[in-house]
Amino acid sequence: MKCTLFSTMFAVVCFAACSPGVQKKVKVMSSGKIQVDEATKTVTLTPGTQHNEADLVLTEKDKGITVKSPEGDQTFEVPDAGVYILNLKTDTLIGNLVNFGDGGAPTSISTEQLEHIIDSTQQLINGQNASDEKKTYFIVPKTIKKLTTNTNAQLINPYKNIPYSVDVDKDGKAPEIYKFFTAKQKRESLNELIERMKK
């Protein structure tokens, strides 16, 4: 009896020690070079114009990330489990949850749909309709934002395209993917849509 009880307790202790616990993932997007110290959860930023990114994984005891730059040190809190984005770019990041839907991409778009897209894009560029509920985001430079509690979620940077096809998970659901653009890119695409409306 004592042997069985000891074995059970030993197994529980081993399982607790091996389980990952609370996991916090942070995607850092920057303008300039970044060096990451995983041990201290510190990012050293050398400002520039080239896009760079890095991924950091924090445990429950890690409360945040420190960014060292010529402007001084700044700490960004990462309070609980989930996926975060830290904007160290010189431009605002605008993004949203990708909706894969069931019908695929439309082959044509009506004038009314185009007007709606233009209107919502203008609002998002101004930060007016960004919300956690709608899964739309307006992230100004030097800020961090939690996007989801799903630690398997993927973030696509402003210079990569959304995958043409994706695999569903074991429950038949599409993966949780967030696509981000710079505000400059969004303004350029908005101007293209407005020109399209004139034709």
C-alpha cells in the first residue's frame, strides 16, 4: 500500500515538473536590428529601416519584456497566457483575424461591397473600429497587445502573404491566423480601392 501511494505521488510530482504551465508567446516586429536574450527576456533594439522580427516564450514567472534602445529602457508587461504582438516599428501596425470562411474568395465584388471596404479601411487607419470583439487591431509604435489565448495562433508580418491554403485542425477548424500591415501599406491599398471606384 505504501509503495503504491509513493509511486502515485512520485508520478504526480514528475508530471507537475514536466508540464509547461502558463505559456506566453510574444511576436516582436521592429524597424531595425533586434537581439534577444532569452534568459533575461530582454530585447536590444538598434533603430533602422529594415523589418525584423523575433519570437519570445515566457513562463508564468516572467512578467514582461525589457526593450533596450538608444532612447532608454522600457518594460512591456505580459501578464497572462496567450499570444501577444510587440510593435517596435516606426509605424502603426494594423491587423485582423483572417476569416477563411467556407465559400473561398469572391470572383467579383459589387460597388456597395467596395464602398463598405473603403469605409471600414478608412476607419481602421484612424483607429476607430479596432476592437478585441471584432478581432481588428490598431497598434501604435512601442506598445504591446494581447491577441488571443490560443498559443497556437500564427501572426503574419506586413511583408508576407496570407497562405493560399491551410490545413484544418483535428476538430475541422481553420487555424487562427492574424495578418498585419503597416499604416503606410493600408493607406496605399486604400488609395488603390478609391481609384478602382472611379473607373
